Amino acid sequence: MQRRLRHFGLGLALLAGLAIWAPWPKGPLAAQERQVLYWYDPMYPNARFEKPGRSPFMDMDLIPRYADEGQGEGIRIDPTLTQNLGLKTALAKTGRLTYAREIPANVEFNGYQRARLQSRAEGFVAKTFNFSVGDLIKEGEAIAVVTAPGWASDQSEYLLLKSQKADRRIVAGVREKLRLGGMPEEMLQAVDQTGQAQTDLYIKSPVSGVVTALDVYQGMNVGKDMTLAEIQGFNPIWVTADVPELDLALAQGRARVTALAWPGRAFESLGSVLLPQANKGARTVPLRLTVANPEGLLRPGLTASVRLRGQGPEGVLIPTQSLIDLGEEKRVIVVTHDGTFLPKAVKVGGSAREETLIAEGLEPGESVVVSGLFLIDSEANLAGALDRLSPNKPPLAAPEIAASPAAASPEAQAGPKVDPGQGQPSQGQSGHGQPSQGQSGQGQPSQGQPSHDQPSQGQSGPAPTHEREHDS
């Protein structure tokens, strides 16, 4: 009985051992295991290793590259790595670019409010008022009084017809003749009220502005065609700027004027006009703005600035920093629905205020990478991925895989050491195309002796070297 129990216990132990050492059956759990292609350093993606370990370049562990990460056209990156390095995305949206340009400008007199004062009758200056060139003058203020003796006889004839109660049509005709001769309406009213001839003509300014020219002195003789003064108005005032050709479309919109003399104060434009003559040398077109100036803060000659604002056509907008400028071609990195990163070639329609208009190649709602593009470039060799997606460019050669991290260390990449006397590689270094120390096979040279024999089947490959791919 004891012998039977002993044999039964040995049988159970044997079955347990076979169960432990038996291969794991194929099933769902085995299917979930991910196949590792190689290990690599994210900062040096072209250096690949067959085994895990510490990176010979950076103080960090190597990261595995799985077989399923290479499926499809996109680039798959470890989510933990993207989170740690701060990769950010943004959604492409439909909108319009808002353009704004600041252009230097000058304040000038309003050419539509220019007045020239004349006496309208021959006579002499009986009185002058205190005005000089550059003085401000209000509308209706007089600069001088001119006595016109010739008007006395014409007014006396008019008064005689009125006193004789002549036909009203005749009296009205004579009065109109006096008005057309240059007599102001207020002078004719004084003649009607007083019944006496009025020969003193007050030379008054028809606009408010600045006296820009003055040629009148007390006692001087004047004629009908003599200019006594010139007045230029400045409410509203003109602000002129030279707009570059590329910004002419903005000149059709609203404009705001600021002046260095009044910081923090903005003056809205009442209207603007682009003058027809362009400057060939500067490639600019003059823009004239009419600005309200009731307080007289804007003076001719002041330095101003014109801010033009406008909107472009509707399109797809993305942050400007998400655009990859490759010279003739521009691309973005799109995050697909499965989390992979896919480069896309786009056509740019313009940029303004850190936004770029995409004319072709991107749809609204797509997610683009905004920051952390350097991570994608380092993680998946962005330049190589972009080249592989281009139909006219051949694929790049894959770098060699090192047997261990030590083989790709900076010391191993320094190259073979050559004996100055013999010109041959020293001990432990193999020549070009020769097997390194430790290789197996027939015809293997002894330690330190170079050989031209090729390794036979079963030999390990040459000492791994670190070859860099095309840098992005």
C-alpha cells in the first residue's frame, strides 16, 4: 500500500513538472503580446539596438519600437512620451484672417477749406486788425476795413429810386446790380435801414482756420484783383499716408488715426480716398483721410500713424506655429482618428495675427500639431516620413541595428585605430569588410591579425556601427 502511494506521488510530481516546462498554448493571451522590432533612443532615432538597456547617448532607458506601430501611413508615438514632452494640438476652423497695418502719416491742411480774401472794389485800407501769418482765425472775423468811394454813387442812385417810390421791379433790379458788383448783403441791409451810403467794406474770413498769407497794411491802395490774405481750414483736417501696393485692399476698410503728440487718443476717419497717381520708385499709393478735428488737436505738420484694418476671404485657419515651412512646400502634422501622426502638404493663402489661412490640403475639424513638432521629428525621423509619403522620392535606407547599446557608444563610433607603423587596424579592430574579433567560422584570423577571408555561414556580422540617416 505504501509502495502504491509512493508511485502515485511521483506520478503527480512528474505531471506537475511537465506542466511547468510545457510550451504555453496558443490562444488570446498570446495574441495580445506585442512584437518588439528594436530598441532606440528618442533623441537619436537612427541608432537602433537589439536589446534593451541604457542609452549610450543620453542618461535614459531605451524605448522599444513595436511592429504594430509601423502600420499605415501615419507615425505612432508613445502617449506617455508625448504627454511628458508637452505635445499640443489644435482644431482647424473656418474663418477669415483679420489684417491690420500701421503706416506712418502726416497731418496736412484741408485743401477743400482754402479761402482767398479780396476787396471786390477799388479803394484804400482804412483799418487793419491784429492778424499775422500763422494766426488762428474764426469764421466771420475781419482782417481789415477797405473804403470804396466808387460805391457811394451807386448806392445814392439806389436810395433815390426808393425815395421816389419807383417801380418795385426797377428798385429790385438796381439792388441786385449792387449785390453782383461785390457789395455784401449786410452792407445792402445797412443801406436800406439807414437810408445812407455805406462805403466801408469789412474783409472777413469765410472759414475757420489759419492765416497762411497776409498782404494788407493800413493806408495802402487796393484793387479788385488784389489778394489781401489766404486762409486754410483744418476742421475736418487731412491725414495723408503712402500705402504699399500689397496693402491697397486694406485701404477700402476702416481706418484709425493716432498722433505722437496725443498718446492714447484715437481719431476716427470720416472718409478716405486713394489718389490715382502711384509712386513708381516706392511702389506706394497716396491715401488721404478726412478726420474730424473740432478741438484743433491735430495741427498740420504733426507726425501721425494710420492703422488700416480689413478681412480676407473665408477659409480654413490654423495656428501659424503648426506650419512646417520646407521652402517650396509647406506641410502640417495631422492627428488621425486612431491617434497616429500623418504629414500633409498644404497650400497657404496668407498669415495674420499668428493664424494662417490654408487654401488647400486641410479640412475644418482636423486636429493639427501645434507644439512639440521637434518630438515627432526626433521620434520618427520626420524628414524620412515625409519623403516616403512623397510619390516622386525613393525611400531612405534603414539604419543598421546594433547588437547592444555599448556597440553604438561614442567610443565604438570613433572608428578603427590604426598602427602608425603598419597602417593596419590595431588589436580588437577589424579592417574594412573584415570580421571583428570574436567571430566564428573557418579561416578566422587570430586575435589582432587582419584577414581578407570572408566569414562563413553562422558567423556573426561585422561590429555594429552607427550610421545616421538623412537628417530632417
